[in-house]
Amino acid sequence: MLFSEVFAQQRQAKSWTVQNVAQKLKVSSDTVVNWEAEKHLPNIYQLIQISDLFQISLDELIKDDSTLQRSLGEAKSWNTNYKENYKENLFARYWWLIFPILWWISWMVLELNR
């Protein structure tokens, strides 16, 4: 069963309106409607909140929804790639600081030699 179907089924089983669920999850009513209409997918943090709210496992929410699993997998791979390349990104952002530091050091050496 797709996430949208499980979500709608759980919401209706508890007799909650879209507005009730939106308030409990601190999202807009449009977001809830879009989840049920399969227009948008929740992120991992929202999935955890949904799981807690409906008192079901994450497995029950996403097991049969390959689109949602794929989107979560892509988000995970982006995060790991960013962490792996952190040192490279750090150097790329601050390489230009080398020149003023070298200039200051050479100026200090020249001043001390006077």
C-alpha cells in the first residue's frame, strides 16, 4: 500500500479531519491534502512524527511505497556525500585566506629584520 493510502486510512480510522492532523503535525492543511493526493512526500522527520501520531511503525508507512523509499534514499546519499567532502568544501570556501596570512607573515618578518 502506498504512503498516501496508509496515511488516509489511518487518519480516517481515527476520525480526524485534515485540519486536525495538520495541527497535530504542525503543517498546513494543504500539505496534508497533498500527501493524501500523492502530490508531495513528507521528509524523514515528518514521517517520524506521522508514525508517532498514528502509533504505527515507519515500516508500515513506507514499506510498499517505492517512490517514497527512493526519495529518502536520495536524501541520505546527498547527506553522506556532503559529510565525506566536508574537508574539501572547507578548503574550497577559505583558500583565499592563505594570501592575506602569507602577506602578513612576510610583512612581520621584514619589520623584525629592520
